[in-house]
Amino acid sequence: MKRVMVLTGGGDCPGLNAVIRAIVKRADQEKDWEVIGSIESFNGILREPTEIVMLDDAKVAGIHVQGGTIIGTVNKGGPFAWPVKNNDGSWTTVDRSDEMIRKLSYMGVDAVINIGGDGSQRISQKLFEKGLNIIGVPKTIDNDLAATDFTFGFQTAVQIATEAVDKLVTTAASHNRVFILEVMGRDAGWIATHAAIAGGADVCLIPEIPYKLDKVIEKVNSRYHKGRGFCNIVVAEGALPHGGFATGENTHEVGNEHIRLGGIGEKLMLDLVHAGIEADIRTMVLGHLQRGGTPMAYDRVLATEFGVKAFEMVLEGQFGHMVAYRHPHINAVPFTEALIHPKLVKPRGDIVRTAKGVGIEFGD
Ligand code: F6P
């Protein structure tokens, strides 16, 4: 029997379970393959005792509908930066990648499918360079991976953000308020821009277009030119004022180099109040609601396409590659190519032109 190990790494994302199910169902058709899962990304392999589960038809039945991941995930640490506590209580990281590759060989694992975002796929690339038979499946609600038109989870996040805008429009209109909705996306403004267009927001602030406060104020005031009015602002968590910085904190978590973004909505509210905006202003952070719950049909389908393709890449020995969607095809792209640069919103691209075409202000 041949063995493929599946793991999910990085932040969870609607559609992860649909990928796992698709891999298992496709592998089942080959008769001489079995699928196992490592709990919480590579941690399941590295822990003593190991935490590995058998993934068979019964285990994955119906899970394509469920959010989250049945095998758990982590977004810090990993085989190249395993956190270790020193005697003085401080933490450091050690490289356990060679040990892990040996362990996988001892466990009879012929191939690994790593479902994760850019951080996880960089780990995949390094493991591939060390000789591991590994394939990547891209996931992120942020939709910021250049090799693929879309990542699964993105459409679901946009839908949730759009529903939030829809709801805030009715309460903003009732109270003549300014509402600021902060959405996720890290350094990319895809979720914000799509939700702003779909929800009919008045202002959309994204990391790719640093905003000028006076432009935002001008737009807000224009929404009150008849006295009564309301204004809806969608702001991406990574948005920043012109000449300023993104808002967030360094969590100093061991094995996690990311700044935790957040707080730009609150900052913008204070800046608008200080600038003399008289209307009531409220802000809300949508946060992890964007990652939870049932994936939309689109994301279930894309995730299933990715899962089937990933297993077929295992059969064909296309290691060192990541699955990618380039309309109308599901392709295999080398990690080296897939990870060169992130996919960001182009300030002069079609999506921004469309948004501006319906009067959305970006503050530039
Ligand atoms: O990358 C996905 C994402 O949800 C980002 O949009 C967000 O900045 C980050 O993860 C949040 O991470 P955490 O779950 O660690 O708070």
C-alpha cells in the first residue's frame, strides 16, 4: 500500500475540509493508496507520540460542507522553526526538518500534500529542496497568491463581509451615521474592494492605495450635503494613511514573524472625529467571522478541484509544484514560480476602476 499524508497549515479557511475529502475520494479510486492526516500541520509528525489519523471514506463523509479543518491547523512554528523553551524560560527555535523527513520515510509516507498559504508553501519548497515528495495546495481568504486566479475561501469571506456591509447600511441610514467596517486581507485589499462594490460602500481603503484623510473627509461630507445622510466605509486591516504606517502589533510569538494587523478602523474613526465630522461614527471589526462557517458553493467546488488535482499530481510525481487555478484550467505551478511575489490589488487595475466607476472613494 502507498501512503500520502495530508496536512493543513496557516489560518483556517472555508473549503479546507472539501480539499481533504476530495483527496481521499480520488485516492480511493486507485485501490493501492491510503491517506493519512497529520494533526495541526507538521506538528502531528514531530510530536512524541505522533498525532496521525487515518483519513478514509467514512472519516470524510459530508465534511465538504463544514468550515475549519478536521485535522487542525497552526500558523506558527513548523519543522524549520520548532519552538523550544530554554532553561531561563525564554524561547528559541530549532530546525527539525531533517529529523521530520527521516520520520516520514520511517512511517512509509510516499508523498505529502500541504494545504496552506504562502508561509506554508515556503516550507513546502524548502522541504522539496531537501528531497521530500511534496505538493502544495494554496488556501487563503486573502486571495493574495499570484499563481492562482482565486484561492478557495475568498468568495466565502467576501460574502460574509458583503452581508456585514448590507446590514450596516440599514443601521447607518436609520441613524444618519458613518459606519466603518474593518475587514481582513493582510497586505491585500481584495476582500475590502469586492465587499465594497458588492455592498455599495461609499469609501474603500486598501493597503495598495495609501489614503489621504482629506479625501475621505470630503466624501463623508458629500454624503451629508442634504443635511441627513449616512456613509459606509470599508477598510482593509492593512490599509494605511499616505506617508503613514499600517496599524497592528508585534505579538513576539515564537516562530511567527507576522505583525498582527488590526485597529485601522478605530484609528480612522478618531481621525474623523478630530477632523470635525459631526455625524455619529461607529466602527466594527469583522475579524474571524470571515473565516468561519460553511463554505459557499463556489469555494466547495474550487476546493474539490484542487484536492482531486493534488492527488493526481502525486500519481504523476509532479512534486515541487503547487496546484493553481488559471481560468479555465487547474494547473500545476512550480513552488519557485508560485511564490515569487504576492498578488495585490493594482491601483489602476479593473477592479479599482470598476469601484471608482460607481463612485467609491479610495482616498487617493
Ligand atoms: O491570512 C488569513 C488571515 O485571516 C488574515 O486575513 C489575517 O490578517 C490573519 O489571517 C489573522 O491571523 P490570526 O488567525 O492569527 O489572527
